[in-house]
Amino acid sequence: MMIFRWLWILAVCLAGLISCTNEASTADTLSASYHDMQRIVSQGDSVQITAANITSRFSYNFYIDVHEVTVGEYAQVLNASFDSDEKDYPVTDVSFYDAVFFANEKSKAMELDTVYSYEGLSRSSDGHIIFLEKFTTDFQANGYRLPTEAEWIYAAQNGWNPLKNAWTSENSDFEKHKVCELPKDKNGLCDMAGNVLEWTNDWLSSAKDISVENFAGASHANSLSEVVVKGGSYRNAAANIQLKNRGDVYTVSPAMHAAYVGFRLVRGIVDFIQQPEEGGGLAWEWNVQVQTSASEIKKKLGALNSVLAFRDDETGNLGYIRFASSNPTVVEIVDTLDVYHPVISPDGSKIAFCTKPEGISGNSSLYVRDLNETGSNLVKLDVESAAIPRWRVLGADTQIVYVTSAANNANDVEWKQASTWSVPFANGTFGTPTKILEGSYNGGVLNDGTLAVSGARLLRAKVNGREEVWLDGEQACNVSLSEVSRQVLFLDFGSSTGEAFSGEAYLPHQKLLVSDARGNLTAMIPAPEHYTFDHTEWVENSPDYAVATLTDNDGAHSKIVLVRTMDSSVMEIASGNELWHPNLWIDAMEANQQIDLDMDSAGVYVFQGDEYVYQLLRVKMELFWNRADSLEVVCLGSSRVEDGIIAQKLDSSYAAVNLGHPGNTLSFTLFIAENYVLNHAHKLKALVIALDIDIWQASENAYFNQFQKYPGTVYDRNHHYWKNGTPSYFPQMVQSSYAEPNIRNTYLNTLGFNALEPQGWGEVSEVNVDSMWASIHPEIIDAQWLLLENFLTLTKARGISVVGIIFPQSPLYKETGSFGRYGPQRSVAVSIIEGLNALQKKYPNFVLMDENKMGDHDYSDAMAYGVDHLATPGAERLTDRLDSVLRTLETFQ
């Protein structure tokens, strides 16, 4: 091994890539062709990731850029134009995916291996890469990549001193500076703290209290696709830039890009890494591979939002794959439960399963749990035996149909002793089960009760109340009944009936059979050569697609495939050693969207892969459109609204929703209010808006500009924001357009509120801009004031109340010259608030709630989340006070 290492070093030296110095040196400097990298000797040492109490041991050394990648370097590698005055400044306004792309291009330019692989990319309208299809990292490749969090901390900790050697909010004039203007640290590195925030290679992991070898973040992205960033920037106070920090003010997703975020690269071959599962311990190496993508699924089924669930019989775990992501990843829920026949709920948020497979006698238990990494909120149906669950929706009720026995149905007497039941399931709990049929109809029951089927030996059916045996009494199994097409899917054992239909003899399970609702064969699909079918199941909400496993010549269930009965096509979607009982869920609304409107535009308020803020706003638009007809209170504004008002805690006698989101400004708020809320919330009584006077300086807002460019917004504008009314199915169009599933499920359930655990106001109050902005540019205040007065005039004429809230910020701002996080000067803020109080006389429909009181508020550390947001306890207090104010308004009398 040592000989190999020296040979490698010699080869690199001969290629002119590094200057050959003592291999044991702690800070070997690379030549210009390596763009000033430093060697970090970490092998055999460890580092503490204090944010999660993770100890990472290193089995390797690595090289890291002396400074952040500069504008000049970035442009040179990508052959792009740039301002020569900027060439020595760190490149910023790059997404994580932009940085990944650059690393690969640099590797190619240096004739090295590429570390990152992907099968396709998507760019935003402004050219940023926002999505990489099937994105993976090969740590064993000899090329450039982003540093892991462990590497970054290890390189930075030697000489870490943001208070004395960093560009921070105290000395930067809120601007980035040329790289290495400040002295290098003890490792010979520049700007590890401050200047610009830096991307790392790691998905954010929530694992804690573990010790690992070569820690490299989570094994896959969490529900928000968060990426770790390190080092702080010129916007942050020095005291707030700490080695343990892993994020930013807002959720950091791989599509995010900002003027204060850049990156540096590393080189280092890692033979073995450990990546904790999201929410838990170390990742298992599942022998399951994803063989398709969201785009391929959408081509077939018309829905990007799709999930495949299955039993991994090798591990006994419930596994699933979400395809609506850049890199669909296999997740397995590890516990001691037996899992058979998993089936995903109609809304995609839950999964039901049983503990006995078809054809096996004995009592079976039925469970439902959340479809997430930990399988949270596990509940069991309290009956003696329940097997082979199937979801259905009757009217407004979501139910699970199950049978009392999974045993085969060959014996007529024994089969009739079993029965078929239905049990409601709502709000995470089971209702009271009701028997619906004698006999175990494990293949499904149509909602109207006209057909029920059973497999596992005989193909039994109940047609309009009459019991029948189909397939001339020959053996069948894996029966599945489609509610959409009213067709029956099943396998046989080379039956004479099937042979007569196909015109040829065939082996057991070699063909997938389809019959109509009377048992007449209508189609037969052959298995691919050298395989047979098993575990067949219709895709819910699809008239002619099914999923099945393929069994190879050794008897292993090695593939899961998507089968189209119309043309007998078979597409592989997953592979492994033993995959059983696949169930493919697709978003019903997305798959069955109406065609009277332009499907590529109507309701499309975000693109797949766009950063978290846009994904969140898309969900808030769905919240609005789904409830517009009933809404009486709408809360609008920044993330302070999102985190600070619990719509569900307001008086239940009126319908409310929280549409607050990060990156909002007063102009953005009033745009949504005037064009959407006032036009369509016909029962509206009050608008609650954030009066974030410190954010009034952000009149130009990238989020607002981007939102106005989305096809859905353009479509709305071209239709005058539907002032004369929308088509009746327009809310369904919004609902069926793409939205990140976990964000959607979370915020729809909370009516838009973001629950935060208390973290306190913090020890230092950050001022992220020059607080003199209002004094230097008083016209900014004048413009915001005009916007507000015009809006109050409009709402007054319509008889709608407006409650303006000044949200609490850290009381420590009293010790600064700033009103809050973004200014303005405290003297200017006092004048603004006096003017807002005066507006209450001019506009009787306006009420001011000053919950900050220039820092003299009563929101304690236990109610705070950082310097300018409320945690849930604080939101509860503010919501109670808002509720009291609403009760006093004339519009509610």
C-alpha cells in the first residue's frame, strides 16, 4: 500500500501537478495548476461535529483550496465572461449544483476523474442549475469535489478566530472582499470564517451522539433537501460565526443561490465512508437499486409525484422510493415488524401493511404508519386478525378494507368462515370496523359493491351478490381489482383456459392475465425472457398500468417492473436480491388533471428542483386556492408570519390560513393580497399582514421577481387574475401541479404554520445591513408608506379590516443603534411607528399590533427562535393576542 502511495505521488509529480515536497509535511503547497491547495494531514485523527455530537475518524489525508473559488477561476474553467475587477473576489450566487458542475468541469480540465455523476440537469430562467437527475458522489474518484463537513471543520479549526481574522458584519461594510486580504490561518488557509458562506458536500443529517469512520453527511436528502453550509459570511456578526453552525437563516436547499454564498474545493480519495440515515443511526447498505427516474414515471403515468413501496425480503424491512427528487433513493424502515402487502394511502402520506402474506394461515396484524424515514406514528388495528389491506375513499371517508385470514381459499367451508371488513382511518387513528362480506376477498372490493375478488388458489368472485369461481376452477394467485377500469389482474399456473386464450402453452407465472368484470380474459402480457411474474398489483388511479416483481431462473425476486397492459410493455423500476409486494402510488390529481386549461401553465407556481422558498410558496398558493371560498382571515407576510401565527388556534368559528413565507416583502405581500385574496376570498373579513419595517429596505426582491415569472403567475396575469371567476376545477389544477411532497404534506396539515423549537434570542444581536439605510435613502420609506396607504384605502372601501403586526425581535437590539436585524436606526423606527399609530385614526379599518415595543416586549428566550423569529410557544402567545384583536373588529360583529 505504501509503495502504491509513493508511485502515485511520483506520477503526479512527473505530470507537473504538484511540487514534490516531504510527504509527511503538514502543509504542502500545491502548484498553480492545483489552484493553491493545501495538504491536510488527517489520517488517524478525528474531528468533533459539535452541532450533532458526532465524532468522525479519518482514514485518509486530503487537500483543500487555500481560498474560496474566485470569479476569475470560475469563469476560466467554464469559459465564461466576467468583470476583470471581480476576478480575485470569491464567486457567489452559485447553487450547490452549480458548484458540483464546476468541480466536475475542473476535474475534466485537469484530466482527472469526475467525482459527481448525473443523467440530466435543469436550469432556472437565470441560468442556475437547480436539479440534477440521479445525482451521486463517488468518493473513490480522483478528482475535485466539495468538502465534507468533517473535512471542512478539521481544516478550519486550527487557528479559528472569527473575532480577529474574518470579514464579518463588523468590518466588511456588508460586502464580500478579495480572497486572502486577511492573514492566512495556521494551516495556510484564507477566509474559512467570514467573507462568504461555503457549500459543503453533505446532505444535512439529524443523526446525533455517534462515532463514525469518514463521516460524509446523511445517506440521502431529508424531506427539505437541506445541504450543510459552513463558515458564515460578511453579513454575520463575528460572535455568531461558529464551527458548529451548519445552516443559514432560511432552509438551505441545493437549488438555492445567494450573493453571500460561495465554495472551495478539495481533493481526497476515500475508500470507505459512513453516512447516517436521516433521523437516526448509520445507514445500511441496502441491496436495492433504483432503475428509473421521476421523468420516466411521468412519461408513463402522467404524474411526477410518485412513490414505490415494497417488502425487502432479504432484510424483512418496509422499503420505499420517492421518485420526485433529483436522486431517487431507497429508504428502508428498520424495526422488528414483519411487513407484507404494503399499500400507500390515497394522499401518499401513510402506508398500511400486515404481518402475514397471501396464502399463509394464522392471525395477522394490520398497521398504519407515516411514510417517512422512521415510519413514525405507528398504529395497530385492535382486532384478532387482519390481513392484506387496501385503501379506499367513500365520499369524504378514507377507509381500509381487509380480510380476517390470509390463508388460501381452496376449501369452500374454511374460506367462508373468514370475512372481509372495512375500517375508517382518520387523523392517525382507526375507527370502528364493519363487516362488508362473508369470505376473504383479498383481491379487492369495488366501492359500489358490485364486484369483489379473491385469489390464493382459486379465482373467486362475487358479482352483484352472486358467488362465482372463474378460470374454470384452475389455480390462480396475486389477484388485484382496479377501481378505475373494473378489470381484474392475476397470475395462473399455465392454465388450459389461458392456453386457449393465448394460443400457446406457457409456464406458471410466465404471463400476466387480465379479465373484465365478468371473468372474461381480455389480455395476457408475457414476462421478459428468462423471468416469470410474481406479486402483481394494479397501480392505483391508472386504468392500464400494473406493478409486479420478476423472478429469475434461480427463483429470486430480483426486479420490480411497471407493466402496461395495453401494449404489453415492461419497464424496470427497481432491482435487488429479494423484492416483494410492490405498490406504486401516483398523485391522483396530477395524473388525472383537466385539459380545458393549459396544463403546462395553469397552477404551475414552481418547478421541480427549485429552492425551498419557492417550493413553500407553491404550497401556500394551494392552501389559498383550496380554501378561497370559505376564508375569513388570511395572514400574509414574511417568515415571521409563517413562524409566528398558528391559524388553527384562531377562533374555530372563522376559517383562517397562514400564507406567510420567507423572502416576503411588503410589496410582495400586497401583490398577493390585491390580486389573489381580495379577488377570490369573497367571505374575507380581515387581512393580517407583517409590518417588518426593518425589511422595508428590500424593495427589490429576487423571490418576488421569480414568482412573477412562473407559468402559473403569468397565466393568472394574462387572465386578469381571474377577477371574473376561475373554472370550477382550477384548484385541482393547482393541486395537481408539482410540489415537493414532504413540504406539501407538512404545510397543508398545519394550514401554513411552521412549528419551531425554542432556541432563544441569542447572545448577540446581528445587524445584517447598514442600519443607516433609511437615513441615507428616506425615499425608501416614502415608497413603502405609499404602498401601505393605497392598500388601506382599497380595503376600507371593501369593508375589510387590516391588522398590521410588528413582530418581536431580540431585546438586545436596545443595546445597538438598530431597530432590528435589518435596521433602520432606532430613531427612524420610532418615527415610523408613530406614523403607523396615526394611521389608525385615518383608516378605521386598520389596527396596529406592536408586539416588539422597541424591544420592551414580554416574549422570553423560551419563546424565541434566533434574533427575529418566534418559536412555537411565542407563536401561541401572539396568536392568542391576535385572536382577541380580531374579536373586537367591526367586521366580526
